[in-house]
Amino acid sequence: MTDQPAETPAAQPAEAPAVQFAADAETVGDLMSPALAVFRPEVTVAEATEALRELTRAAVVTYCYVTNEEGRLLGVVVMRDMLLATPETRLDAIMLRDVFSFPRDCKLEDALKTAAAKHFPVYPICDADGRLAGLVRGEELFRNQAIEISAQSGKMVGVDKEERLATPLGRSLKLRHPWLQINLLTAFVAAAVVGVFENTLQQLVILAVFLPVMAGQTGNTGCQALAVTLRGMTLGELKPEFVSRLVAKEGLLGLCNGLLVGITAGLGMAFYAYQQGEAQPVVMGLVVLFAMIVSCTVAGISGALIPLALKRFGADPATASSIFLTTASDVASMGVFLGLATILLI
């Protein structure tokens, strides 16, 4: 809005910074647009309506905002209330006084959680003194939320959300490679577990055939729990009182899935061992069954606990969780599988 004469009832909109792309925004202030349809308390419905006729030709107006002379937000007027009021009614008589507003420095992550619960079309933004600084539309917040959720799958394997199809090769390499080095170091841990049971594998080479099966099923179980946990954290649904319930649920799901998958895998191992002429095919099938139950249970619990632990220590759960989950799943599946085989078959 341009400068207006003193008699014009609409107040001046607050100066707002250029709106950033959603991927670069960190606070609601980064997404803020100028405040429009701002009036003083003594303005009547007729005066506000006349001002809105001009304003709505160039902008979309959802609410009217009432401020005092210092610019502090006093209330919000809904268009329906203006339509039902008489022309001489003052705005402070029909405004909603208990107004929700975002602080200008509110973190976008916290704003997204609030918006998911309130579902307002537009949110006022105020500075530390309560002065109206600008507006942010709910659709803009939800668009940013969609970007955050869509970026999770990439971040879980070391692809930063700022990387795009047009990102230069060198920049992409710089963003991705460090996580591959970290993943390699954690993979050495799983390799060390297999090395501990080298003698078992030499005597029962058939076990090596089922190591990828154990690791794959366990890893998928953990990834399912991780996806649900990260989604809950992003949407603000995972409250502190729900953490123990989530961990228990994912552990129980891991056990049930491990049992069902373990039965199928155990029958497959028993049949394959019998075909290969092994001495104890039934015992080998039972080893697979029990190893699958234990390792899938551990993976389910790990998928829920790892992102929560990383967030508590200040790390980004979406970026680092999959690396540690892969290590936990591999160590659990291979360690339990080869450990049981050593105890029962050697």
C-alpha cells in the first residue's frame, strides 16, 4: 500500500522483507508479507468497507486487523461479522480480542506444528512489543511443510534438502560424500560382527546365503518404524507422553512381523538345508526363525529410539537416523543369527 492521507482509516502496513523461497526459510518472519486491511479501533464498518473496496482490487483480504496508534495488534475482524453489523458500528465492537499471532522470530518448525492444529487461513506476525509486523498465509506454511516432509527421504541417505536437479556436480558431491564416509565407518562395525563368527561360517557356509535375507528384513522393519517416528516429529504429533507408547508399539510390531516373516524364512532355510544335505535342517530353520524375531524387535525399537535420541543431542534426526539404524539392524540381525547358529549347530 502507498502512503495515504491522514483521514484514510486504514493504517500503514508494516515494512516486510522480501519473501524467501520456502526451502531457505527458517522463521515465520522469512515468509512474512505486508499487513493489509489494518484499521484503528474507532473506524466504522462503513469506513472500513469503503477502504476495502479499493484494497481488494489488487490484493486478497481475509481478515481486517485492528491496531492502536503504536501499531500494537488489538483484534481481528472477520468478514462475516462486518456483513452482519450496521454501517455505523465501530470495529472494536465486533473484533475478536483474543488474537493468536506468531512471534516474528518463531522457528518455522514450531509454526508448522501450530498451523497443523489451528488451520487458520492467515496468521498475523507481531514483534516483541506486540506490534503487527506482517502476515503469513496458512497455505504458505503448509507448502513449506510439504517441502520438509518430501526432503526427509533424501536427508535419510545424505541428500540435503537444498540440493535440486540443477545443483552443480561439485556442490552435490560436497553435500553427499561426508555421509557416505560416515556410513562406511559404521559398516565396519557390522563387518566386525561377522568377523567374530568367521569360524562358524567356515564350518557352515550355508549360513552365508541367509545373511542378506536377515539384514534386508531387519533393515526394512527398522525403516518402517523410523518413517512413522520422523513423520510424527515433523507434524508435531509425537508428544513426550507418547514416546513410551510409540517405542512399545514399534517393538511389538517388530516382534509380530519378525515371527510371521521368520516362519516363512525358517521354512525356506530348512528346505534349502535339506536339499544341500545338511545334518540339522530343522535346527537351522529354527535358528532363522528366532533370529528374525529378535532382530526385527530390536530394529523396530531402534527405529523409534534413534531419531528421538539424535534430536535430544541436537543432531538432525532425518539426516543421521538411517546411518545408525542400518548399523543397529545389521549388528542385531547378523549377530543374533550367527550367535544362535554357533550355540546350537557347532
